[in-house]
Amino acid sequence: MASASKRPRARTASTCSLETARGTHAFKIRDYSLHRALAAGLTAGSRFVQSATFTVGGHDWRVRCYPDGAWRDKHTDHVAAYLVLESENAEASAHFALRLVDQTTGQSVLRYDAAPPRAFSTKAGGGKVSTWGTWSFIKKSELEPEAASRYMRDDSIVIECDVTVVTNKKRRVEEDDEAAARDLEAAPPSDLSSNHRTLLEEKTGADVIFEVGDEAFPAHNLVLAMRSPVFLAELYGPMEEKTSQRITIEDMHPDVFRALLHFIYTDSMPDAMEDFEDEDDDDAGGREMTKHLLVAADRYAMGRLKRICEGILCRSLDVENVATTLALADQHHRSNLRNACVEFIASSSKIDDVVASQEHAHLKRSCPVVLVDMLENVTRRLQ
């Protein structure tokens, strides 16, 4: 009798990778001395001041600061700071860092780094909120008015919190014996952006030409339509010019359109503008290009590009450019940029210099009176 053959053994392989979501929240505490004085008379559970809620990784978080210490009977010589999970019935594993902004340079200084990731939980038994942090964020003496602290300006401090939320994602793949025996190789990083950049630079298959000033820019209808609803309407909708493959762009400098195309194809800023953003130098040319690119992004309804330009301009405000930046923000309805300008003017120790600047004088001559009134009202409130 022939022996029964063995059935092949089933083989499987699986991989487990980590996915992360990252975010940064800046928490400004005004009237710091008053908050500290009020906290001194409160119980441990209410001695804090906390930020607005912000979301990272699908969870709601806050930053808490204890200006007079977390407890009344110990560690009383330190300010405490904590990250708080506010989401109900939730669990999260998060790495976070707490920083103080040096208000003489604008750079943030690391004061606490929570590594490895901490386990937060507000599920049954975990409490209404879940907190991790440090009782020794900074010595209280370093924030005394007489200490002339670099972290304090106009009785205000700024705490930055970087949060990285970690989640597990498992993928199970069925393999045969031979495939399961091989090592699973990680996929290489995506090169989609570089491929699109090559497509733009080499112009292969371009089916439309844009004439901007005295320069011509070959491009691809489908890429433009996919990235901008305005281009979609112009190239494929009722606005389409059926007989022409050449489109003239008015009121835009060729360099601005070149930067716009770069972002459309690669979803990133041109290298020169990334250098301007990263180095935080006094690059008036880079700032002006960012302003023009914001206008172009508004013209072509590109929301992500608008937000990026808005962020760069917020971080590069100074006495000489805040007035015209405020006018630009108002014209293009960029509320975050507008608020940053007003905040800069209201908190600046050089408010008189803002009003005396050439850009403010130009603004009075060329822009709506409402903008000038707002600037001058802020000035009167601070006098």
C-alpha cells in the first residue's frame, strides 16, 4: 500500500511597521506674573494654566504650565509643564518634547524630552485626562522680572510642544515556501516627487505652453488640472480654449510662475525658497518671492501652497515689512497672517519704528484706510 504523501506545510510571513503623526503647538502665556501669583493660592489640582486644544494623530491635546510649581509642599522652586491627553476613552503612545522660546532670538530651547514614548490613557480607570511631563521644566528664578530672562518679554513666555503620536499597523502576507524563506525587503522610499520634477524639467509629453512675460513654459494639462481647480476649469471646462495650446499669463513675473509650476509638480518649495525659510536670514528677495507666490496660490486656488507661504511670512515679520504684509493678508483673506501681523505690532518694543517705517508711509498712501486705522489704533492702545 502506497504511503500517503505529506501535505505541504502552509507558510506565512508578516511585517509590522510604525506609523506616526507629528505636530507642534506654541502656547503663549501673557501676564505671566499674575498667573503665578494666582496659582500660589490654589490647590494642586488647579494650579495650572493650559493651552487651547490641538489635535495630533486623531487625539486632542493640551499643554499645561504650573507657574508656581505643581505642588505646594515640594519642588516649589521650579515651574512645571505637562502634555495632557484630552480625548475621552482614548489610548495613545506619544513621544513629546517641551521647549521654551528664547525671545531674543526667536529660537526654541529644549527643556524636556520624553523618550521613550509615553503611554497616555483616558479609558476606564485611566482618569478624565492623562498627563506626562516634568516638575522641573525651569527654575522659577530664571523667569523673575529682575533676572532679565531671555525667555520673558512683556511679561509673556512661549512654550512649544512637539508631539509625535505612534500607532501600530500590521500587514499579513501569504507566501509559499520559497518566498517565505526569503528575507522581506523594505520598499524603497517614494520617488514620485522626483519623477514629476524630471517630467517638468525635461518637458516630455508637454501639451500646453504658458507665455509669461518674455518666457515660455511647456507643461502638462493633466498635471495642472489635477492640482488646481482653476487650471481644471481653464483646460477642461467651459473656459477651455479649444483651438489654442498657448496660454498667456498676465500680471505675473516669470520667476513666480516657475516657482508655482515647481510646487504643482513636486508639492515642495523651490530649493532657493527652502533655504530662505530654513536659514531665517534677512533675505528680502526671498520674502518678496514668497509674497508673490502667495498671490499666485490664491489666484489658482491652491490651499496648501497658501498655507505654506503664510507660515513663512509669519516667521519672517520685522519692523520694515509688517505693514505691507498686513495689507497683503487683508487683501487675500489670510486670517492667520493678519493676526500674526497685529500680534507683532501689539507686542513689539519698536512700535514707534513700525509707524515711522517707509512701508507704513507707503501703506497710508496706497491701501485702504481701514488697514492704517487698525495699525494706528494698536499704537494708541500701547501708549
